[in-house]
Amino acid sequence: MGSPPYVPLRPITIKDRSALVFLEYGQVDVIDGAFVLVDDKGVRVQIPVGGLACLLLEPGIRITHAAVALAARVGCLLVWVGEAGVRLYAAGQPGGARADRLLYQARAALDDTARLNVIRAMYRHRFGEEPPARRSPEQLRGMEGARVRRMYQNLAQAAGIEWSGRQYDPDRWDASDDANRCLSAATACLYGLCEAAILAAGYAPAIGFLHRGKPLSFVYDIADLYKFETVVPVAFAVAGRLAKGERSGGRMERQVRIGCRDAFRRSGLLERIIPAIGELLACSGLEPPVEAPEGQPPALPSSVSGDDGHRG
């Protein structure tokens, strides 16, 4: 019998993947062709890296070159984070390979009228109503902030917890109350998922519209659209159980992650993010760029697979 034919690895689309997995304490490697986590006793746990949107690597993780290369090849975003995911130190980039989309996004962010159109579209998407006319981005940001504070208060009241506002210091994790720590852990999950989707669609995480000047500005823009239907209720529900003395679900961070995973699945979030980005940018009023007539095709063309931003 001859050897079986070689099957090249091709990314699958984000909408068909599971959301994310956190890893801690072990070495990530490729052994016998499988992406595995090996603990200090030599026990292997196979990770289905090709079916995940994002892997978040916490302190205590070592990862080999082979594992990083395989994750990039199958389009899984690797994010190096602090404990509970509340700090982001570095991230891989398995997507973002669409110059036309990067240029389109940048043009919309640089044009004042187009940027305002996108911000107004984000307001409609988030609150389900038309924003007031003749408002600047700064005024709309202030209006959003006031509504968001009320939404936090209402959800906290429904969960039966005390809420005195968003208070978070990444240098003093234990100084925050349970509600804020749960919220920080939950939003870390959402940010990782949104960054993976943005890169898979071929856009830049740093080029934001309402948020500006941060490496993840566009991630924050997109995450804000879904925060209150997914991770905030999960975070407050966990905080509410902890306030009642219910500790049977394990560590707080683990409860939050499991709740977020289930919320992402129920809401179909992975299927919605990339189409929503396209719809928001279409509201800019700008036409997407066309191929340059002098452009040269690649010398070795590759087959198309995964989402538009995957390198394949």
C-alpha cells in the first residue's frame, strides 16, 4: 500500500469554529502531528486548534515554534495574557492579509464624515434606535457613556449585587470587588474573540472609530456592540452567586469563562461579527477600493480557504 495522499491544512471559517480556550501551566507543542498541552507529569491533552477562533495563553505556559507555526497555518489567534486574561502582552496574527480591506477601513477612519457615519451606525446597532442628529463623535460618546452606566446598574440590580461603578486596576487585581473582577475576566474573553474575527475578516484591530489611539481600538468598538447581550450578564450572574456564598462552581475565572463560552454559542456571536463589520463600514458612504490596474498577481497563487483575511 502506498502512503495516503497529503492533505494540506486549510483554515475553516470563523463562524464554524468554537470560540476560545484558555491554557495555563504546561508546554504547548506539536507531537505526532497533534497540537497538545503537556503538563509537568507528561500527560498530553490534545487541543483542536483548527476548530478554535482564539487560544489565550496564561502565565505558566511555554510554547514551541512548531505549535506557533501550526496555529498560524490553521488560522487560530494566539494571545499571551496575564492571569485571568486581564492583561494582553502579545498576540499572533493568523489573519489581516487583505490590503483592500485595511485601506477601506483606514479611509473611513480618516474621513470625518465617513467616521461619523460609522459611529452613528454603531449606535443604531447597539441601542436599536437612531442617534440624535447633528451630534459630534465626542457628543455621541458621552451619550453612550451615560446609557452604559445605567445598563450596568440595571443588570447589577437584576443579579442582586451591589454596583458602585466600573473600577479596575490591572496592577491590583485583588483590590477590585467580585463584580469588577468577573467583568474584567469576561471582557477579556470577548476581546480575544473580536480580535480573532477582525483579523480573520482582513481588518486592523488598531484602526478604530469611536475608540482611537490604542492597539485594540477597533476591537473595543466591535466588542461594545455585543458586551451587554453576552458577557456582562454572565459576569454579574457569577458575582451574584459568589455574593450568596455559592462556591461550588470552582474558581471565579473558570465560572466566568464557561458562562461566556455558552453565551457566545447561544447568541451565535461568531456567525455575526464579520457580517456586522462589513455592514458598519458600508455605512461610511465610501466605496471599497478596487484593484490597482498596475498590480501584479502572485507568482505562486494559492487556493482560497477560510475567511477573507486568512493567509491560507
